[in-house]
Amino acid sequence: MTAMLSTIVEAIRDDLTTLNTLRDATLARSRTLTRSCAHSIRAIHRHAWEEADMLLAQARGEGRAMVEAIAAQPTLYHAGYTQDALKELVEAHLVNAVSRKLPLPTPKELYVTGPTYLRGMSEAATEMRRFVLDLMRRGQVREAEQYLEFMDEVYSHLVTVDFPDAVTDGLRRHTDVLRGVLERTRGDLTLAIRQDQMRDALLGFERNLDHYLGTDFAVTDPGLPIAATDDMQE
């Protein structure tokens, strides 16, 4: 009996040693993947498309290597650090697709589960606020509307996913965060549009005065950028 117990314990010890080694490697890969995704999003915001493409390809390769290495270890695949890194992979690819009007990648193409894809989608929509604010600061208010529309569409889909958090991996919290960001962004953009409309109306009035009275009220360049508020600096 003692010999049998020793054999059983040694077999378990070998399995745990393998699992621990894989865990350490997966943790390292998840950190590398997260960094690659963050750098790719920064490159996208700078419109450095070649750099973004290189980093996204690198990130996708890292994601695939990580997933394939733990394919036989569901404990590691479903671990929080693994899924969080894969969520970042989804976010980076969706941000790239939306900003460049490319086809959206599927969960299968990114090696992720449905819940992880949805969480990444929610964070990609939240990231759109930065695009909106950057365009508003440059006075390109109308161009910013497409990003708000994407945020709104994502939110409208996420609120229909009505399952327990244990099934969706905490999607409800991400959806609530997106709702707050969406409403703030909608308010900022609506204010900017109203300011543009008022400026155009004033310019039209000044031009009419110039025409009928021979004055010189009309400004030559009414398209001044919208000043960012403290809240819009986020």
C-alpha cells in the first residue's frame, strides 16, 4: 500500500510540476501580449499604420502561442490573467478595424471565448471616446459621430446579453462602465455640434449684415477647434 501511495503522489507531483511550469510561461506570455496590444493601440491613435500592423500581427502570434501551449490545460486557459490578456487582443484588433473601416475579426480568429470577445468589444467601444475627443479638439466634430455610433451600437448589443456573471465572466460591469462613458461622450459631442451650429448661424448673420450694410463683421475662419473641458481631457 505504501508503494502504491508513493506512486500516486509522484504522478500527481509530476502533473503539478508541469502545470506550474506552464503557468509561469503563460503569465509571462500574457504580460508580453498585453504590452503588444497597448503599443498597437497607441500606434493606431498616432495613425502609424505600419507600426500598428506589425504590433497587431505580433500580438496575434503571441496570443496563438499562448493558447496552443495550454490547450490541454483548461484551468490555465480560463484563468483570469489568460482571459484578460486575450481581452486586450480583442480590444486592439477591434479598435484597429473600426478606425480603419476594416472587417471585424471573429472570436475564432482571435482564439478567444465568446465572453472574452464581448468584454474586449466593450473596452474597444470605451476606447472610442479618445477618438471622439481628439477629433473635437481638432474641430472635426462631424467626423467624430461615427465613433459615437459604434459605441452606441456596441452598448445596444451588450445590454441584450442577459446571463449571470458566472457565465459571461463579469460582462455586466463592463457594460455599466461603457454606458457611463457613452453618455458622457454623447453629451460632449452634442455640445460641440450645437456650438458649431451656433457659430455657423452667427457667421451667416454677420455676412448678411456685411452684404446689406457694407460692414465687415464676418470672420474669415469660423472653424476654430472646440476648447476641451477638464472632463474631456480624460
